[in-house]
Amino acid sequence: MVTGLERGFEAAGYRLIVASSRESEAREAELVTRMNDWRVGGVILAPVRSQRGSGTEMLRALDMQAVLIDRVSADDQFDTVVADNYAASSFVADYLLDAGHKHILLHGATRISKAVRTRVDGFTTRALALQPDIQIDTLFSDDGLEAQRDSLNQYFDALESDGHPTAVFSLSQRSTLLVLSELRRRALRIPDEVALIGFDDVDWMHITWPSITAVAQPVAAMAEAAVAALLARIEGQNSGVPVQHLEACTMLVRESVEPNLSPSRRAHGDD
């Protein structure tokens, strides 16, 4: 994302300053204040929490030009650019139910992310519409690594007598790695005993064995849209109402799910 933003702004004659909130809302607000002190032309903010977080409120208070990306929904002051998390997660529900799964775990390594909440909504709404009696378990935590490992371990222990889920939809990179580690620790075969789909694609997912089916976010398209939206505001080409840009995701089908693709499914992405 950063590389795409940098290239876009440099092509337009601007320089990009990058700063990390380190997942701290207080630091996020402090960095926005610092950018204002430096008199930057505008800000692209990926909030820690959502468009209602501290950084966004500071942008409002300082009346800065900004575009919000990633963990946000439509806003009444700023343009937003996000992956279409709802539609992508609905498609994952289609895929898993088409494969015959009736007990599915949704796992997330955070509770506060707006994007994760949207993914949950997209999946559960679609799955329940298709199969009202489906069993959907949810496991979310903002705790540290060891606590999250313990939580997964306890979840599977509690289901030993009743049967574990036959599929897991992990809602972030960290979540996917945690689930994969737990499945391997229990010697559960992927995808024969448990299918696994992760949200957000990274290199290790197609290098590991079995390779992990993943929903890839449209990073390049999001960066391009964010640059165009902010430049239009900075240069006075757009003074209208805020616009929400939704960019489509792609599901990359790999070895961690059953090969049940129909032609319509294959058209949505195969790696």
C-alpha cells in the first residue's frame, strides 16, 4: 500500500511522509497534530479503530484535508477507500456452503477493527440466508499471543466430544497463522478434516504446505483511488460531498480448501 501511495504522489509532484500509529489511538492523534504542524497538504489515514477514532476526530478538529482507508465505512466529512469486505466475505460463505460445510468457525485476532466486524456481518448474513440452521462459531480477542493461543486450544478441547468445525474462516493474517498453528498442533488434516480460508493474502500463505486459500485485498487499486481522491481535494478539483470508494477483493483458491470449484467460482480468482 505504502509503495503504491508513494509512487502515485511522486508522479504528481508530491512527497509522502509515512508514520505508524503502532496500533495506538493516542499516538495516531498525536501524529495527525504533528502533520498539521508541518503544514502537510493532506493526510491519508488508516485508523486504528474506525472513522470515529481519535485520529479522525483530530483531523476534523484541525480541518485538514484527508482520505480515510481500510478500517472505515462511509464518512460525512472525508472520502473513504476500502476493500469490499462485506461482499468478499459473502462470497466465502457461498464457497464453504457449496462445499457442504455445516459447522464453521469465524476467528479474529481483534475485536475493535471495523473491517473485521464487516467481514463477520457479510459472512453470517449470507450463510444464514442460504442455510438458516448452519452452526457458526465466533472467536475474537484483543489479548496477547499466548492468550489467543490458549483461547483456540480451549475452544477445540471443548468440542472434542461434539465434533470440531469442518471449516475455519480467519479474518486477518495474524488470525490465519494462529489457526493454522493450532490445526497442525492437533494433527488435523487440511483440508480433509478442516478447510481453512484466510482474509488478506501474504507470501507465506502460498509458500507453506498446504498453501492457504486467501481473500486478497485490492491494495494497488486502493492506493490509486486514495491518491486520486486526496489530490482532487488538495488541488480544488473536488469540493463536493464525500465519496466512499469500494474496491473488489479476489479469492485465491489454493490447497487448504476442497477443489469444488464450478466455472462461476473459478472466475472469481484462482491462484
